[in-house]
Amino acid sequence: MPESSLSGGDTALVVVVLVISLAALAFAAYLVKAVMAADQGTVRMREIALAVQEGAAAFLRRQFRTLGFFAVVVFLLLLVLPVADGGWETRIGRAIFFLVGALFSAAVGFIGMTLATRANVRVAAAANAGGYLPSFRTAYRTGGVVGMITIGLGLFGAALVLLLFDETAPIVLEGFGFGGALLAMFMRVGGGIFTKAADVGADLVGKVEAGIPEDDPRNAATIADNVGDNVGDCAGMAADLFESYAVTLVAALILGQVFFGSVGMVFPLMIAAIGVIASIVGVLATRPAKTDASGMAPINRGFFTSAAVSLVLVAAASFIYLPSISGGVDMEVSPQVLGFVAVLIGVVLAAAIQQLTGYFTETSRKPVKDIGRSSLTGPATVILSGISLGLESAVYAALLIGGAVYGAFLIGGAAALYAVALAGCGLLTTAGVIVAMDTFGPVSDNAQGIAEMSGDIDEEGARVLTDLDAVGNTTKAITKGIAIATAVLAATALFGSYNAQLELALEDAGDTAGATLQEAFSLVNPNNVVGAIIGAAVVFFFSGLAISAVSRAAGRVVFEVREQFRTKPGIMDYSEKPDYGAVVDICTKDSLRELATPGLLAVLAPVAVGFGLGFGPLAAYLVGAIAAGTLMAVFLSNSGGAWDNAKKMVEDGAYGGKGSEAHAATVIGDTVGDPFKDTAGPAINPLIKVMNLVALIIAPAVVSLSVGEGANTTLRVLVALAAVAVVVAAVVVSKRRSVVVGGADAVPTGDRLTTSAP
Amino acid sequence: MPESSLSGGDTALVVVVLVISLAALAFAAYLVKAVMAADQGTVRMREIALAVQEGAAAFLRRQFRTLGFFAVVVFLLLLVLPVADGGWETRIGRAIFFLVGALFSAAVGFIGMTLATRANVRVAAAANAGGYLPSFRTAYRTGGVVGMITIGLGLFGAALVLLLFDETAPIVLEGFGFGGALLAMFMRVGGGIFTKAADVGADLVGKVEAGIPEDDPRNAATIADNVGDNVGDCAGMAADLFESYAVTLVAALILGQVFFGSVGMVFPLMIAAIGVIASIVGVLATRPAKTDASGMAPINRGFFTSAAVSLVLVAAASFIYLPSISGGVDMEVSPQVLGFVAVLIGVVLAAAIQQLTGYFTETSRKPVKDIGRSSLTGPATVILSGISLGLESAVYAALLIGGAVYGAFLIGGAAALYAVALAGCGLLTTAGVIVAMDTFGPVSDNAQGIAEMSGDIDEEGARVLTDLDAVGNTTKAITKGIAIATAVLAATALFGSYNAQLELALEDAGDTAGATLQEAFSLVNPNNVVGAIIGAAVVFFFSGLAISAVSRAAGRVVFEVREQFRTKPGIMDYSEKPDYGAVVDICTKDSLRELATPGLLAVLAPVAVGFGLGFGPLAAYLVGAIAAGTLMAVFLSNSGGAWDNAKKMVEDGAYGGKGSEAHAATVIGDTVGDPFKDTAGPAINPLIKVMNLVALIIAPAVVSLSVGEGANTTLRVLVALAAVAVVVAAVVVSKRRSVVVGGADAVPTGDRLTTSAP
């Protein structure tokens, strides 16, 4: 075993990393200033922006209150649960850093969203006044802020834990990663339900029933729709990418310690610090040029610049810092080569996913064109072609991700899991730029909404904003692909940690670890096949719950807007103002209520499997969830993205343009795709990580109740049954309030929502 | 190790089983006579029936020609591939019984379909003349024939192999099961594409474009639609259930030998023989009574009678035949209890799936009602609610199936896999009745089509046929659920065989088997995670390919029918007859062309994974495919079934009835569901089995190229690359002919199909 505590020189290096993480935050502050200095546009624009700001902030405040309670419960549970190695201070450290991780995740989401709701109006104003360049710059810089905060806080947290806890850092890091992932999952689900309930509801009652265009101020759901862009696509996504970053780092540190001790823990932090530098360069390099064919060109330039800088610096770090021969670990290549090639695999994977996602979701490519053409035979063929496209694209993405894991496995030898984790770090060296391009999406979308609603936009400005919005659609799809790739890499790597925890726990329980584990982990055990089936089932269940939550909440939005049209007849001729706040309120309440069931499922399903069936089936459960989750996440994201762009294609004039039958067919496709791509699909990434971390955290408890003196089958089964009971109760309660989108008779009068303004 | 060859007494028992299997065939012959004796209806009915008969027979003939070539290739490969244990005669036996399995599978499909295309008109005639009772009886008896042939041939084949090959029977049985599964998969896919291309095409151009009702004789696609019911729902399904039966028996025999020798092989045959008796009783007990609430009542009665008879006889067989103490196998219970309880688990699982599927797809239950209500807000909400319902129902089905496997695992102790296989046998003791109720579906559907087209039906007769058709929809959904359950049980059990083959092969290669295998099979190896991801990916890919094949073929049907309306203007006022043969021809050619890609994928993907990544990842691949496949199969089948019945609900008058906006919305849902429930979904069952059997068959070759003296990495990788290359080529070729359903411009003139009559 290599020395597992930090050497003196390594401590100094970690301090340097800590400083670099603060530099990322400083650069974020600089960008904020630049964004806020921009012009805020007309009075009407500011009014609308203010309503969006208030709605979004109110939602987040309420969401944090709800989640705060939940976080405290988990905090207490973490204090109770045993750790495999380490005493009380490790256990307390893990619980406290769980809160820190959750707080950071929330902070990234909150800051990102707060800035986005201020940047949107500035982007709109810039489009009017200055045109493409300043508009693009403001939107992208806003993204840059979120990117820098994401990597800054992630790196800061990881480095701090390492300095404070040294050799017990890995266990404390579990808590940090878990806090980030759990909060992110809830924000993804809650924000995702909010945004799509508002969007789908607004479309159904506005475009379909009342025949008024998107973002029309007469539609009471428009403000909620814009709020949704911020709480879902912006806050939820930012928190999600923060946790992807944090959990990947955590996995690399844990495994680094196992295989290479101090050096193994410091190297991932160095890669991440290099990522900060590369991302700053990338953000600064992203500026549109006159010769660009589309808005994607400067964004790609920024990404590839950042990737190139990373690779050069990582190569230098590998060959200077890492040893040229491995001390005792059976490897195919030297640690230097391992370090560099693993990171290279991650960087290449990010680029490959970017290309693949672009191919399947860009308006100019064959797949989206095929869907567009299928609109000529109506909505059914639009749905079918989108679904088969989504299924197929998921396969290619899964093969790319699987190929990356396998590549890391091949070079890694005995340290294969560490190589997989390093590939994850490689995937995220460009995280700063990736987050920046993602946040670009909702900001542009919102800018267009505000401009449209205010009416204060000239033709040239409108064109600029439409272009930015289309670019945003593609960047959003790309980030989802990369996020799910991080989930697979981190989860695969974390198996190493799961294994190590079990070994320690089994030794504690007086068992000869090796044989028991190998037997328990055999793929061909029938109970493990059952575990894998349940793992895949949870992914399907989670997706189904998220989609039906959106349907239910959208139904309520439809009823409310209809009711407003009925009771305020002046809305249609602009003589009365709709009550926007009422719809925001419905979306807020419903999404917070609806996130409970999928959230509890994610946390409690691994508990039920682990305590109920054992640690072997729990590992199989995770494998099943990873396999099905990867495919499902990409399927949902890409089919949704492709439907959205097929609609845009028809709106741009193809097959009869706006108002044609073909348009109606693609609008239906887009509506089906909404909860696919913005609620269920992206939430699978944090879902997988949450389940992996829950498994890691409960592993010692499962072992102590299963093996040796402390074995207690009754208690073990009782815990499992309690977990199942809570999930079943949550499902039953959510069925009870099942209000299917439909006629007015579908709302039971006693259940009518109050419609006070927020 | 128990004695692995048959004892004298056991040989006599197997001969008795053989005789019972012949009795099943004799009972089938008796039922055929009864069906054929019924009245054939009016001249117009006979004319239509004749066209359907000819189209269906022509399709099957061409399909068998295509598949015959493929079967010969596989036959030759089987002669070349090494077997782990046994000499040349075993290898030749396996290859020959591969052909026998394929032939039996084809025969079951062919005979079932031939009879169904003769029974349909008789059912229609009986509805007119005698009403409900004779109509029901003829339809159900037709199903009974198919059921009896299925179990008769399956049992005959298995018993024959055991008598001829004795202790090497398990390896020969692999061939028998593989032949059945491979043929069934192709027939499921080919028939599934045919039936849904015709159905979707007919609906799009008839109901949607021309505004004429379903089964209207002016629609050139109607005969093809009726042919499709027979080649897909009837021939494909019968072959599929035959292979489910055969593969489950094969798995039980293989494992029986491993754990209990002679007794272990004979006991599953006894269960199956008991199943024959129970099924005959069940079929005879299925007769409508005056007091029945619906057509489901007598069918349920038949099923439960059959299940009760089975259980009583199996209990007797277990306690008389099986030993009361296990000889050397470490078990929780006695072999007697093991035998009976495992079969009981299977029978209960069949009943539970029946109830669950009924809940999610019957018109009178909440889920379908919810979908119906969502039609008030348009097609998008119909699609979304159907998808979330499908996802959810898949989870419950997966939990039931997983629970059954786990239950068998718990009682099985060291012989857990055998217990799982016996549960599979239990699931299929009622196979005769299950097949009967399934075949009931397409026969009733066809009878309604013929009656409608001929115009020779009175109101009372039409009502009878509509009722029968609705019952058929539910029974079809139930069978799909049970079929996928057999896939999981058989596949899980076959892991035991996979394991045993590898052990033998590793010993041959001079390796210390135990350690290598346990290491290779560890769930937490990154390469195994990759294997599981690829396994799930193949399920998604296969589903996507099947769905897009239907879209493409349906597109051609639409163009053809449109063209006929244009060139034969007299069609609309009945002065000209459409060319039905042309559409049948298109469906035939297209479905045979389209089945190649998914078929090659199923056979070659495990080859690529096995040779490319190794036998550990191949096992993980199978686990990934089982987990994702179970969920995907039930999801696709149930959402499709629910959409279909939601449409029926609106057609029966809910939410405005026929012609309303709500109706249009549910028609779109039904169209999306068509390839879900009748092409992609049900084909996943044989897919899983084919992949498992391919893995089993290539295992020794993989080992001999990986380990010991014969190790040859270059050759191994070359084989994998060749497999990948063939699949990629097939995908590329099928993309080339990609004709998306859309405007006329979508058909390249050079690619225009000839439209000669069949």
C-alpha cells in the first residue's frame, strides 16, 4: 500500500490549487461586473424582467426551505451511519461536508439564476441597440460566470477537505459529493417540472386553444414560462453540473488514494486546477468573428482552445509530477502515460459527444430534417420518427461512453478504476466552457421572451435573438450528453470505492473478505440479475414519474389560464391584464409537491435493495441503473431536442411554415419532447450519482447487519421494508392528486388551487 | 456429481412423456376438424378470406425461403464451433437439432396461421348465424389448436433429444432451443413489420387523409392489414411462444443434469407433460356461460382451471417422484419442496402478470380512462400519459418477475438456478391455454375485418365481433407479459449453463477455472460495466430499428394507396376495385428486407462482445440486455395496448365519440402504439433468448482463443471486428433506403416498387 497521507510538498501543491480555485471565483466576479454594466433596455423590458426575477427568486427560496428540512434529516442520518474506516471526527466531517456540498450546489444554482434573470433583459436590450456582437457577448459572459463559480467552488471544496482531513479525506469527500448530487437532483427535478409545466401548459392553452403566438402577453402563463427557463434550465442545470464536477473529483481522489496514495489524490486536483486556467482562456477566446458561419463557430472555438490548453498543461503535469515507474501496482504503462492518456480519453470523449449530439439535433442535419419531413403525414409519424431517432442516438452515445471506459480500463491495468476516474476529470477540464455554453441557452431564450412580450424590439434585433436561441438549443443538448457521460465515468469509478468499503467492513465483521466479495459480486448469481432488473426499473420509474408530474402540473396551468380568459374577457383585446402571478404560484407549489416522489425513490430504492437483498445485488442494481440510465437519458434528451428543432425548421418555412398542418404536427412533437428533454432526461444524471453515493454510504451498515456478530436479519429486512413503504406511500399520495390534463371536470372542486399572487 | 445419464426407469418415463406429447398433437387434430366443420359464410366473405389466405401464405413462403438460407449458414457455423464437452456426434446432433428447432418453430407458425386464415371467416359467419356462443367457440378452438401444437412439438423435441443423446442431451438441446428462438425472432420481427406497416399505412391514408372508416374496401391496404394480423400476431406470436416453451424446457433440462442428474432432467419433462393434460382440460373448460360479465370470464375460467389441475398434479409428481433428501447439493429445503414451490412460483407469476396487464390495458380501468380523458387537451397529452403509464407498468411487471426469480433463488440454495428454471416451467404449464387465448385475438380481429369488408353482417353479429375483438386486445397484451417473463427466467437460468461451459472450456485450456471465472464475472470490473451498457444499448437499438422499419414500410404503403386513388378515380364510388395485391406485395418485400438489420444485430452483437471484450463482459452484456429488455418490452407492449383501448373507449362514445377532436387525438396515440406493441415490444422476448443462446454456443470458442495454448488475440479481435462490420454495413444499407413517411418527393423514382399482384 502506498503512503496514504499527504507529503509536505503535496500539501503545498494543494494550497496552490486552493488559490487557483479562488482565482476562478475572482474571474467570475470580474465577469459579473462586465455583464451588469450593460444597458437594461426599455421600461417595459425591465418590468417584465423584474416579474421574472421575482418569480424565480420566490421559487428558489421556497425550494430551499423545503430541501433544507430534507438536508437536515440526511445530515442526522449521516451522523448515525457507521463509516468503514475512521472515527467520530470522520463521521462528523462527512456529515458537515454533506451540508457544505449541498450549500455549494444551491449557491451555484442561486447565483447563476440570479445573474441570468438580470442578464436576459440586457441581452435583449443589446440586440436592439448594438446587434449581434454585444448581445452574444453578454449572454456568453453570463454563462462564463456560472462556469467559473461551478469549477471554483467544486475545486475549493475538494482541496479544503484534503487539507483538513488528509488521509480520511475520501470518506469526508463522499459527504461533499453526496450533498452536491442530492441538492442538484432535487433542483433538476423541481426546476424541470416547473419549467415544463409552464411551457406545456402555456402552449396547450395559448397556441392550441386560443390560437395566440408563443410569449404573447395575453397568455397568463408566459411569465411562468420565462421563470421556468431560469429555475430549470439555469439553476437546475448549474447545480447539476456542479455536482458532476464535484462527484467526479471525489471519485478520482478516493481511488487515487487507494492506488497511488498522496500523489494519486493530488494529481486529479492538478488536472482540475489546469481546467480553471484552460476555462478562463476558453471563455476569453470565445468571441464571434465576421467570418463565422453560425453562432456555434465561436463557441466551438472556445471549447477547442480550452481543450488544447488543457492537454498541453496536463501533459506537462503528468510527465513532471507523476513517477515514471509504478510502485507495486500492476500496470500496462507508466503512471505518467496513464495520467496523460486517461485525461486525453476524457477530452476526446467530450469532443465526440459534442459532434454526435450536434449531428442528431441540429436543424441543418439529416435526422432533424427527416423528422421535419415526416410532419407531412401528421403527428403520429413525427412522434415515431423522433422516438426511433432518439433510441438510435442513445446507442451511439452509449457506445462512445462505453468505449472511453474500456479505453481507460485497457491502459489502467490494476489501476483501471483510477484511470476511469481520471478520464472523468479529463472530460471536465473544459467544464468552465461547457457550463458557459449551456447557460447561454436559457439566457438567450429568456431574452427572446422578454423582447417578444415587451414589443420593444426591431426586426434586426428579433433576428439576432432567434439566432442566439437556436444556438442555445444545440448547446443545451450537448451539455446533457456530457453530463450523463460524467455520471457513467464517476459511477464506474466509485465501484472501486464501494469494493474497498465492503472489504474493510467485512474485515471488521471478522470475515475473509476476498472470497465473500467475489462470490457476492458474480454476475451470474440470480439474485444479482434481480438487482440489475430493479436498477433498470428505477430509471424507468423515475422517468415515468417525472413525465407524469409535468402532465399533472401542466393540466393545472391550463385550467387556470382558461379560467382567467373566462373571468377576464378583456384580456384578449388587451384591456385587462392577466394575473401572471397566479400561474407562477401554481407552478411553484406543484413542482415542489411533485418532486418528493422521484426524490424519495432515488434515495430509498438503493436502501431497500441494499438492506433487503444484500451488497451483491446492490452492486448489480447500480450496474442496471447505469446501463439503462445512460441509454434513457440520451434517448430522452436527444429526441426532445430533435423535435424542438424540427418545429423550428417548419417555423422557418419548410413544409408550409407556421400555421400549416405540418407545423401543428411538429408542435405536438415538441410538446411531447418538452418533459423528455428538460425534466426526465437530464435528471437521470444526478439520479445515478445519488444512488451510487447512497450505496457507498450505506455499505458498511449493510455489511454489519449481514455478516459476523452484529448480523441481524430482522432489523435488516425491517429497514428495507420501511424504505419500500415510504416510496409506496409517496407514489400512492401522488396518484391521489392525479389530475390528468383534460376537461374541467378533472379538477375536483375541493382541490382547487388558491390563486393569490406570489 | 450425480449420475448424469438416464436410468432405466427414467427412460421409460421419458417414453411416456413422448407419448403424451403426441396426444397433444392428436387433440390438436381433433380441434382442427371441429373448426373446419363450421360454416364458411357468404360468397363475399369467402372471397375476402381467400385473398387473405393467399397473401399470408405467400408471405410465409417467401419468408421461409429467405430464412432457410440463413438457417443453413448457421447450421454450418454450428458444425465448425467447438463444444466444451462431447465429440463430433454431439456437435452434429446440436447442428441438426438446430434445424429441427427452426423447423418446428416455423411449423407452429405456419400451421397456426393457415388455420387462423380459415377460421376467421367461420367466426364471422358464426356471428351472423348463431351469435356469441358459436363464434366464441370457433375462435377459441382455433387458438387451442395452436396451443396444443406448440406444447406438443416442444415437448416432443425435448423428449426425443433426451432419448437419443442421453448425457450429452443438454448440448444438443442448446441447438434445438436456438433454432426455435432464432426462427421465432425473425418471424416476430418480419411479421411485426408487415402487420404494422399495413395497419399504420392503411390508417394514415384511409382514416386520416381520405376520411374513410377502418376496413373500408375502398382502401387498397385493407387486405394487407388483414394479412398482417395473421403473419404477425398469429404466425409470429405462435412461433415466439413455441420458442419460449422450448427454451425454458431446455434451460431446465440443462440445469437439472448439473444439479440432480437423470432425475433433474426428467422432472421438467414431467411438469411439461402435466401441462399438456392441464391445457387440454383448460381448453375444454373454456366455454361462455349466460352469467358471464364479459368475454374475459370464460377465458379466465379456463386459465384458472388449467392452473389448478397443474398444481395438483405437480404436487403429486414432486412428492412421488423427487427424493426427499438432496444428495450433496446444499439446499434450504428438500428436492420435493423445491420442485413443487418453484413450479408454484411460476404459476402464481403467470396469474399475477395477467391481473397486472389487465389493470393497465383494460378499457374499464383507471389507467386507460386517464389516457382517454387526456385526449381533451389533444394528442400531445395522450402520448405523454401513455408513455408515463407504460413506463410505470413496466416497473411493476419487472418487480413481479424479479420477485419470482428471487423467490426461486431463496428456496433453491445451491441449486438456485435450477429452481429458477423450474419456475419458468411452472409459468408454462398453462402454455396451451395461454397460446389459445392469444391466438383468439388475431382470429377475432380478422373476423371483424372480413365481416366489415364484405358488408354481409347484421347489427347483432357486428356487436358480437366487436366484443370478441376487445377481449382479444387484452389477451394479446397478457401473453406478451408472460412471454417476457419466460425470457427473464430462462435467461437467468441459462447463466448456470454458461458458467458450466466456461468452466469446462477453461479446464480444457489448462486454466484453474474457479478463480479466473469469479474474477472475470465481478460486477465491479469496469469492462463488465461496459458490457452491461452495450447490452442495454442493443435493446434500445433493436427497438429503434424495428420502429423505424415500420415507419419506412408504412410510408411506401401510403404512397401506393394514394397513387391508386389518383390513377383509379372510380375507387371512391365503388366503380373500380383497388389493387389489394400491390400493397400486400410492398409489405412482403419491405418486411423481409427490413428484418435483416435487427436480426443480424441480435446474432452478431454477442459475438462482437464475446470475442472482442471477453467472456466476463459477455455475461454482463446479457445482464444489461435482460434488465433493459424486460422493462422496454413491457413498456412498449402496455403503452401500445393502452392507447389502442383508449381509442376504443372514445369510439364507444366517450368525450365526443367518433369524429371528435378527442377521437383524432386517440387515433394518433393508437398509431404511435402500433409498432410499439406489435413489432418492437414482443420481439424483445426472442431477442433476449437468441442472444443468450448465441453466448452459450460461442463460449467455448471464446475461451479457447483467450486462454492457454490456443490463445490468439489477433484472430479473436478479427472475429469481433468482422461481426461489428457486418452490423454496421447492415445499418448503413438500411439507412440508404431510408424513405421517411412524408411527401411524394420522398420516394426516389428509381426506387419505385413494382406493383404486381402476389
